[in-house]
Amino acid sequence: MFQFDPQAYGEACAPLLQCQQPRELGLGTANRSVFAQLSSLDEVAVFGGRRVQQPDMALCCISALWLLHGYLDESHQISQSVHTSTGSYWHAIMHRREGDFPNSKYWFRRTGTHLIFEPLVDAARELAMKTGAGQASDYLIKQATWDPYRFVDLCESALDHADCEMLARQAAQVEWQLLFDFCYRQSAGL
């Protein structure tokens, strides 16, 4: 299974990536203690002076960090300006977090099939096999390919059903980590 190591993403990102608990599925509360750090982020800070190979992916990394810390408006402003499949993916996650599930699905349609879907379906299956959260686990265990629309439905359902909430939060965390890793590596040409 994919192992996310915050230290692998440089001095500026590592402290912002230390969140160990899966974030809320909904709006949550913004982490005010990191607002100044997030506000000062740009390509130079995020990549430690390393030449950025794909500026859109670098913007996705910044959008992702705002989203991770509960600043949905700031994340939204950035992700909606990135007119790529990956920009649409971050946009979709942001709308899912804010509880605008139809809009999230719209942006997942614009995302199409993403390169992280394959490792994500495997990671979600592994999580589901460990937790055994009823129907949510069954769906994640049996899916052959990642279905972002069904995952939006699962997240919406989990807001009212505590039995699958933690599984949905854990799967959303792995999704965030895989997508951030993908963006970071693409940006840096790794």
C-alpha cells in the first residue's frame, strides 16, 4: 500500500503535511494556526527553489494544502483556475467537502479517468478489508476500478451514518495523499 511520507515534500510542505488524523468529510474547521504559512506559499517556497516542470501541477499542490487545512474558498480559487484533469479533480474534492455533491460529480466528469485511480482502488480495498464497515466496505472491496461518483455518494451517506464515516474519511485521506504526491512529482519532474 502507498506510504505517505510528509518529509518527502520539502521543508515548506513537510510541516503542513503532519496531519495524522483523517480530515472531516464536510466543511470542518479551518486550521488558523497555519494561515500565515499557507498565505506565503508559492512555487518557489513549495519546491525549495527547484525548477518547476509543470506550473499547473504546482498550483494544484498549493490548492491541495489549502484544502487539507480546511480553507475551501482559497483552495477553490486556485483549483478552478487550473484547466486540466487534475485541476478538475481538486475542484471536485473541494465541492465534495463543502457538501455540494452534484457539483462534485460534475467536476469528476470533467476529470475523467485519472492516473491515481488504479492505486486508489487498491488502497481503498485494503482499507475496507481492515475495517469492515458493512455496505461501504463491500462496495470498496468489490470495485474493480475507482468510481468517484459512488465515492461521492459514500461520503454523503457517511455524514449521516457513523458506521462508515471513518472508512470514508480514511479513503478520502489516501485519495488526497495520492493526488498530492502525483502533483508534486509532476511539478518537480520526478
